[in-house]
Amino acid sequence: MFANMLSRSARPSAADLVARHARGEVLLVDVRESAEVQASGIASGAVHVPLGRLAQVADPRSPAHDPAFAPARPVALYCASGGRSQVGCGILAQLGYRDVTNAGGLGDWAAAGGKVVRV
């Protein structure tokens, strides 16, 4: 399920993504709704931005921009199963982000050894 939207290079494995996130090399973003995060937790260290707000938060020109988002910074998005995170990858690509990965679902993260925390 881990698919890099913008590069034809080898797709990172789930374990690789967990390791890159642990080293601070990638911004991990949960694009699920708040109720989903409350029900099942969030990947440790992830930023929660519901898909409907992603463009505002990721766009450096937006008053709602979160400085954690930068077009030159690698970003990995996940949701429940990978569908919404794929849409989010397209949104970031349109905003000029160059290294965007669909990390699939929270279950993929957990299965690769990524820590999930309750909020």
C-alpha cells in the first residue's frame, strides 16, 4: 500500500517509512476524521489534519498554514485504508510537494512496527 506518488524510484517499505519517521526524515500525516483518531488512536509523532483541511494547512500561502509542512520536506500520508491518503497525495502534488508517499492505513503502520497512541 505504500506508494510514492511523485517518484519512479523503488517504493519504500512500511518498515522503511517507520524508520525514516523515527529519524525525523519524513512528516507523517493522518488525514482521517477526528472521530476516527479518537476511536483508534494515531501513529506516534504524526500530525492530524483531516483531508478536508489538508490544502489549507499545507499551502504556504494560506493563513492556516502549518509550518511543519514545506514543499521540499518529504511527507507520508495515511488514513484508514489508503484511499483518502491517495487523494491527499494528489492535493500536495498540486501544491508543489515533490516527495509525497501514500502510507496506506493505520493498520499498515502498526503492522510494520510503528507505534500507535491513544488520544
